[in-house]
Amino acid sequence: MNVIITGAFGFLGSYVVKQCANLGLNPIVLKRKDSDKERLENCEYVAFEYDDIENDDVIREVSKYNPQSLIHIAWKGIDSSTRNNEDQITYNLPFSITTIEFAKKVGCTQWIGIGSLSEYGKITEKVDENRCTSPSSLYAKSKLATCWASSALCQAYDMKWAWIRVGSIYGPGDADNWLIPYVINSILNGKTPELTLSEQVWDYLNVTDAANAVLQIVKSRAEGIFNLGSGNEITIKQLVELIDGKLNAAVRPKFGAKPYSLEQVMYMAADITKIKQTTGWEPQIGLSDGLDETILSFQKKNKQKVN
């Protein structure tokens, strides 16, 4: 089974590519000329470079592989500094629609998009897929707009459609500016992690588990909206203290050193009953074991920088 993947060189995308082999799937990667290939070094995949995804030559060559599914992960502007940029709407939405048109032209019968739990807006308890949506940032609004637009177009094209609302994922290879890498790297380099009071309650899912969930949607041909998380909540303070304890360093995090932002998400956790019951997927990697693996990867990375 041949699967097309956009955003394959990003954090989640790279793990989706890596996990394909374990599930008997063959990854076909759509990449731009400036794609950073570091995350997929020593990984087998078929790649097609493009400037314009609607290029007839690209469509013709990809069609030869008879792909069945397209997983759309690529998204411009995912960190906090870019979540209210106008291209959340002007770029991400039309490009997402273009990937559906591309999928139809190359013969795919299934399209899967990656959404966000932030589409639900401010929440104070675990949400299931029936929860009303009330997004605040342009990022969340563009995700929700893409959700409904893609659903309508896939229905018109008679393609199976799934939208996976992801919460917080972590693991080796994550970008340095996210919380867990920031805390680990700070402590490893003898610097004090400066944090908010860290009262937020979040659900962290290991990226390998997240990738396997996406691919189980592919294999099961499941349709609809699915929330994705680990099913377990933890305060950010507990999470940071867990990391700090594992590193056992003299440096200690400084809670309350930074104020909460105006758009600070204080709670983010999902009811994952639907995806478990529909696909048989279950998270396999506990937070403690996942953090051990993540810490080890950043320790190796820091040593390589020194050498």
C-alpha cells in the first residue's frame, strides 16, 4: 500500500514515514527544494520534489505508484510567534485543498488531514469529538476551516476523509523551541529554565504513538474526526519536575519567572475513546519511558555539538 505524505521532514511527519515500514506501508514523500532532510537520514522512502504540486509531470510520476492514500501534515506557522499570521488562512487553507485535488488526480481514495485540539477553543475538561468548536487563534481557525472544507471536497470527490485533532506530542527530534526540549537543553547546559507558574494541565503523547495512530487511520480506512492524545493529564510543573529529577543536575527550574501569555492554554486534553474503538490503536509508550528516550537523544545531540 503506497501512501503519500506532505510535511514528511517535520517532527510528526518524519515519524509517520519511519513507522510506515512497521505497518507494511510504502511512503511517498512530496518535498520542496529547501526541505531539511536531517530527520529522515538513513530512512527509505520515494521522494518527489516540486515547486508546484499541481505540476503535470509530478502528477504523472506519482500516479505510476498507484497511491491509495494521502496524509497531509505540512503546515506553515505552528509555533506561538506565527499562530496569528495572516498566511494561516491565505496559505495553509488553499494549499490543503490543493493536496486533495492532487490526491484525486493521482488516484488516491483516501485523504487524511492533521488538525489540532485548539480547534475546540478554551476547555476545562477532556473533550470528545462532539464538543462544539470555538477557536481563538488564526492557527486554530484555519485548522477548523480546513477541516470542514476538506470534508466537503472529499465528499464531492467520493474520497474517504479523516481529520485528526492532535494535542501535544513530544520525543526525539522535536524542535528546540518547544517546552520539553527547552527544559532539557537548559539543564544540560547548566542554565536555569525560566518558566511560568506552570499550572497548565496538558496531555503529552509520544510522537511514535502519534505516528502509529495516524497510520492506523490509513489502514483501517476510518472516516470522520478523531481526537488524539495519550489519555493521561499532567501539570506542566509536574512534567518539568519529572524531567529535572531524571537529569539530577544542580540546576533547578525557576517557576513563575515568566508571566502567562494572553493566549495561554491552561488545559488541553482529549477523550480518545473514538480512535481507540474505531481503529484498535492504543498508546504504547508511557511518559516516563518516553522522556528517558527523549533526554538521551538530546544528550547525544549536545555532545555532538561539543565535539
